[in-house]
Amino acid sequence: MPVITVDLHSIATEQKKALIKNLTKTAVEVTNIPAEKFTILINELDSTNIGIGGLTLAEIKAAQAR
């Protein structure tokens, strides 16, 4: 069984559904493996657990909101 794992910040349930649907569709097209064989895992990371350029994602978002 192929497994596709995605690590990202928190997203809405509808976005997760769309991501799962589209990842599966693309994987099927590329590999010719049936959709029911794919498992999609979404690991949501808190924005304080993601660092970019020495800052947490939370800090970056806060600075952009100003």
C-alpha cells in the first residue's frame, strides 16, 4: 500500500478533503495504482513548531498581520 505523507500547518477540514482527493487522483494517474490502495497521512504542525529563516511561522504570521 503506497503512503503519501504531508506535513504542514493547520488547515481547514475542507482543504484537507481537497488535498486528499487531489493527491490521490494525481498518484493514480502517475502510478496506475488503484485509488483504494493509497493512504494519505496529514500531519498538522503547530505554527510554533515550524521555523523559517530563524523565526517561527507564528512570528512570521504576526509580523505580516501588522
